[in-house]
Amino acid sequence: MILPPGIFKRTMNKRCTVIGDLNIDFILSGLKGLPELGREIIANKYYLDIGGSGGIFSAALSGLGIETGIISKTGDDFFGSFLIKKLESFGADTSNLIIEDNSDTGITVNLSYEKDKFQISSLKLIFSLEAGEISLKDLKGTGIVHFTSYYVMNGLKKGYCGLIDSIREKYKDIKISMDTNDDPENKWGDEIYKILEKVDIFFTNEKEAINISKKSNAYDAMNKLSDHVDTVIVKLGPRGYIARAGNREYKDKAIQVAYKDSTGAGDNFNAGYIFGLLNGLSMSRCLDIANICGGITTEYLGGAGNHAKFEKIKEKIKSQMEGE
């Protein structure tokens, strides 16, 4: 398959707006043993990066060449400035960020292991974002609005349905995608289905899909969620993914990588899929690109990583797609 001309170049008719969480990720990797109360463990490396599902997704999609803006909250502090500068270094639009004086930018400490991670977060500022603070006037030219981290966006929860309805009423052609991410309170309430009915593309991982659907395995969870959302993609980590769009199912194993850190792998996967979608590719090609992005990012520390990561991803996409 020959890629569309200019696929990695920014164009005005390809834009994504992200509404969700943005915080600092402080990542500790190469850990020797699991944490225990009263015991110190040693990490081989640490890394400071863009965090939050919304932040990582925005950096990743921008790094691939899609014009991407993010609506979230940061504090007027060192961490907030760090996030803005790094997002902008990838080309992300930060003009709609809400910057609050005398507030602390959110932070997540990640203890990163090959199969999964421990996370400890302080996200008070992110909790406070409300639907009434979000301006919809700048969505012209947007093809996708991507919502992230439903379960930690406490201020948005009551306003989600109304916000999506307002977007659809004002901008008829916009598609809505969502990744709820984890529920720190472990409640997994059924109210999420009211929102999923309004979503076009739902990204989730295996654990989240099982908890939301109350099913015992990823496949049954995907099928139940597909009763509410046209396109459901369940990420299975090192085992790849399964997906369903209408009556058609897709699956593939993960690509082989030289693993370093899994932080933000799911968000990079999501960004790869949306990148393909906004370039008019078929669902199978979108999933191929998603798989590449989700895999290669684990070869780098941090969910956003660096520019070298995106050059490698682009080369992998080109060689795989044009070699077929």
C-alpha cells in the first residue's frame, strides 16, 4: 500500500482536539523488586515527561504530524511550564489550556515494570475542570474530539453528555473518540454507558473492558461494549489487540520491540489509530499503525518520549505499508 502524499505533514483539514487530563509523569524504571511498606527499592533510571492520557496522546499525535490541540488545566508553576514547552516542541497547540494561579500542576509517579506499572497520582487541579470552562468556538476544522480519563475528570462527569451533544450540534462532521483509562476508586459504574452511546470510537485495555462490561474476558467484553459503540478497540498489551467495527472483527499480536518502559503505550496506540483515520486509511491500516506506535514507544522512556522515537515510528510505518 502506497501511503497518501504528505501523510506526515500538517494540513488544515486534519485536526484533533483533546479534552482530558494533563500532568507530569515521573517515571522510575529498571526496578529491582516490588514496593513494600518500610522497604527501599532501587531504580536503574528515572525520567520526567508529559503525563496524563490526554497529554501523552496530544504529544504523540502531534509528533506524527497531526495538528492537535489540548484542553486541560495546569498550574502556573515549574511543572506547568515544562508541560507547555514540551507539548509545543512536538507541535501541539496549547492555546486553550487553562492555567490557574496558585495551583499545583498534577503529577503521577510511575513505577514501571515490563508487564505493568504502579501509579501514584496527585491530580486535584485536573479533577476541577468543568464543562462550562471549555470553549467550543475553536473546533472548526477538527475531525476528531478525543476524550480521556473519564474516571478522574470529576468536574466533567455531570457535563459529558451535554458537552458531546453541543459539539455534535455545532459541528456535524466531528467524530468522538474516548479512552476512559482506569477507575482509581474501582467503582466502574454503569453511568458510563450513557456516554458511550454518544461515542464513535472507544479505546480501552483488557482490564478496563472487563471491569466496565462485567464480563469475564476481553472478547466478551468487546462484544458487550459493541452494543453501545460502533467501533471498540481493546488493547491487550504484549498480546496485541482485538477490535470490532459493526459486524467485522480484527485482531493482531504486538510487534516485537526492545522493551524499556510501558508508560503511555496505550495512548500512543490510540494516537496511531487516529492518525490513520484522519488520513483516510482503512480500519485495518489504522490498526497496523496503532500497533506500531504502541510497540515502538515502549523502546523509549516516557509516554511522549523524544523526537527520535517519532522518526523511528514514521520509518517503520513507511517500510511496512509500502512493502506490502
